Amino acid sequence: MKQDNIRNVAIIAHVDHGKTTMVDRLLGAAGAFRENQRVEERVLDSNDQERERGITILSKNIAIQYGDVKINVIDTPGHADFGGEVERVLNMADGALLIVDAFEGPMPQTRFVLRHALALGLRIVVVVNKVDRPGARPDEVVDAVFDLMVELDASDEQLDFPVVFASAMNGYARYAADDGNMDMVPLLDTIVQQVPAPDCEPSGPVALQICTVDHSSFVGRIGVGRLYSGTMHKGEQVLVIKNDGTRYNTQIKQVFTFQELGKVEVEAAGAGDIIAVVGVDDADIGDMVTNRDNPIRLDPIEVEQPTMSVVFEPSTSPLVGREGDIVGGRQLRERLLKEAESNISMRITDAPNSTGMEVAGRGVLHLSVLMETMRREGFEFQVGRPQVIIKSDGHGGKLEPIEEATVDVPSEYAGKAIEVFGTAGGEMVDMFQRGEDTHLMFKIPSRGTMGLRTRLLNATRGEAIMFHRFSEYGPYRGEFGRRKNGLMIAKENEKSVAYALDTLQQRGRLFVGPGVDCYEGMIVGESAKEGDMVVNVARTKSLGNQRSSSADKAISLTPPISFTLEEALEYIEDDELVEVTPQSIRLRKRLLSAIDRKKANKS
């Protein structure tokens, strides 16, 4: 039975193609904001890290009322590392708005999200965004999307997709790129007319599959998902079927539906709607909440497996506990196991031969977002170099994850970009001109992408734009170049002094400034030559009758290099660690003592 007053639609796209801005405009067109209300740009990117990084990390649910129809909109991340968020929430939708940049056209993540949407049989509405952008080529982009859908084995019905041309920044949608319309009505009408109403059974047994887990400090865990059949009532007695097959009975304490940017509590919610329930205390992704007498079980939610892992360990730094409140191994383990419950795209297990926990995710950014979240919660910990997850081909050979990378670069720097990829194990598979830029496509091992963006930007003077996504597992490509330069390693536990740093900066690049607490084994800079060197960062000028300490005021120090969390993870080698605290990101050797490091090198 069709619920004609509901539409469930996901917004999918490559990163930076305008998904979240489009949601802002849809909310405005549906009257969600007062005329005089001040609204932030990308209102759904409410997470601190989302605002700082300018990307969507977590999927969000909103609902807008357009005439008699309630449109549930699911905003999804565009970055490949957060593809797990996309894969699980697409189960709640009947259709998808595929946002494509009118200049760039389909990009690597476009292929990823579109493949999953087509596999689920969703009705695709193509929205060619940024038609006002200089160099926009909307008709060519529509043809490119059609070719991509053919390549992804779309059905004949899916290939007959409606197209809307839009500029989310300027708040208009059009049936033709130049028809002059200046509001979002054409897009809203297309959603109502082209996205199918949910087909469900309102009078059947209750069946809710949890796709997202929210949390409230007042009521605990909140399960969010689509109600496939039945009517969910407040106070209803239900059966919970966990992913591992275990079952237990519980009572639904509260039922919410989505309205504009928030939730509203209701006495009952009908089939076809996306709802949130309180009462399933240990709600996990994929759990079924269903009728006790006539239980229904749907297929489990599956996402692609992680490709990269890192080990979280309690900090062993001499400075441990100075900046963070939570430093114990037990608390670290509990926090990571809690993350595993709500983040099904991560795999978290006890690390072999270690006191830490192994966390496997989709990429360095995926892992670093968790680290950043934890340091803001007051945790102190240390992590090693991310390692790709190697598989066996069944015949004694090794398989490693291979990424598909695309680079847009001014043509004069194309040769340098190709050289950078060559040194990282990349193979070029396509190359063509697009205006004054050259578009390059590579297949490159995931190992090779670590630190690649920085080297590429340096080689192209900041002009290159690069994206990459997991493609497949392929034959192991052997070892390739690592960091050539040696490191400057602190000799003892002291504060750094300007006089010592002035001498050291002539021999390389510094990572610390004056007055910074350093300890033995801490990495304080990079040498211009090969081989590590132990340095004294606390050395002061010898004072005689003719010298005074005030002479240090004439010292001019180059500002030290500051690492982001991702840059630090990509920079270190296997014998090094990143120490993460609420206020600092420090690099250090795994073995702090110079004597211990010499013994380890000999053995």
C-alpha cells in the first residue's frame, strides 16, 4: 500500500558538489525559517569538526512539509572515508537526489554512492548544480551521468531519470538551465512527482530497522530508522532482534518523527515514515524492533570492509596527564568499544601483542576524525602509523587495497603530478584536457596515498585538486619510497630554548618553538640529511663577564612546522608514534631511549 503523503529521499554526491547547501535551500523554500531568522550556512553541518573541515561527516535527517506531502530528507557525507554513513542510511530512502557539479561532472565518489543507490533500486533524480559557475557545461554533464549509469548496470527505468538544473548558492532550480526560474519549486515538484511513495503495510506487524543511533544525556540511546510496516505506539511492547540473533522484549517509551530541523514526540507513527524511538537501551545499527507475536526480520545492513587500521594505546609519554583528564587504558578501551556500537564502518578489536586497541576504518581521515573527537573529550593516547589491511589471494600471494585517484592540475604542472604519483606506486589510467587544466586518473595503492596530497601540492605550487576512493583489492606492489630525511630527536626532558633552536634550524626544519616542554625521544624537527640525530634543545649560551642572557633577544627563529592530525599520521614511520592530547599533537620515537633504539637497530 502506497503512503502518498510521504517521500523518503537521500541526497548523495561527491564532496563539495553542494549537498548540504541544497538542503538549506529546500528548508528555506518549505518555510522552515522565519523571514528575519539568521541562518548559518550549511545549517546541517552542526558538528564542530564538520564546520572546521567544511565537510559532512555524519548523515542527518530532516523533514519538510510541501503541500500535503511530508518529504523526509537524508543528508549524506560526500567524502569516500565516510562511505559507511551513506551505505546504511540509503536503506531508509525510496529515491535519491544525485547532485553533480555542472563543471566537474561525475567524480570518484559520485560513482561510489550512485552504485549503492542503483543496487538498492532507488529512483534517481539528477540535479546538475552550480549551473551559474564559469565554464559550466550542464548538457555534457548529463550525458556523462547517463554513461556512468550505463556502466553501473542501471535498469531501463533508472536510466530514464529526470533532470533538474540548479544553483544552490543562489537558491533556484530549473527544468532547463536557462529558463529564468528563481526559486526551488521545480525541484520540490520533481521530488513529489518522481520519487515513489513508500510501499508498506500500515495494518501489518510493526517492523523497524535501526539505521542510525542518536544519543541523549536525558533518555540514553535513540534508535532511528524507517518503519517498514505497522504503526509504532508510545508504550508498545516490542521484540528486539539483535544482529547476532539474540532477542529480548522491551517497551517503547517515546516515539518521535522528524519535523524540519528537529524531532517532535508523537503518540503513534505510521508505516513508511522515518522515526526515532526511545526504549531500546542497547540499540545498535541493524537491530530489528518488531512485533512480539509476528516478528519480521529484514536483511542485515552491510557495508564495505575497512581498508586501513591503526593501534590506539595508552600514552607512555613523560608528559602524560598534564593536558588530558582521561589517560587510562581501561577508559580508552571502553570509549572505543562504545564507538564500535554506533559506527559499523569501523572494526574495533583488541590489538595482538599490544596493550592497545586496533581500529580499522576507511582511510586516514576516517580514523583521524575519531581521534579528534576523543581528544576533545579529554583523552590522552598514542597511535602508530596507519597500516593497510592485507589479504591473501588464496595461492600464497598478497592483495592490498588499491585506490582510484583523480587529479585536476594546470597543464604546466601535469608532468610533475605524474612524477609524484610514480614515486608512490601509482599507475596512470587516463589523461585528458579540460580547458586550461589536465585531468589525470591513477590507480595507486592505499599505502601510497599517505602524505601524497602534501607532496602533490608542493610539486604543483598548491594548484592541484586531488580526490581518491577505494577501488578494489589488487596484487601487492612491493615496497616504494619512504621518508628520506632524518629526524632531530630531543636528548633529555627540558624546555626548548631559543639559543639552541637557532643553531638547529640551520640544519633542518623545526617542529617546536622556544619554551615548549620536550622529552627524551620526542621528535623536534627534520634534518636536511639522512639519518636521525639526537639534539639538545635546551642548550644555552655560555655566559662570561662580557656576555649577558639578554643577547638572545636578537635571535630570529623561523616559525615551526605545525602538523594536523592527518599530516602527523602520514608523516611518521613504523618505529614512531603520534602522541595525542587535548592541546597538543607531538611526534615521538616508539623507543624513547637512544640506547634502546641502537640495541633495536642492531637486533
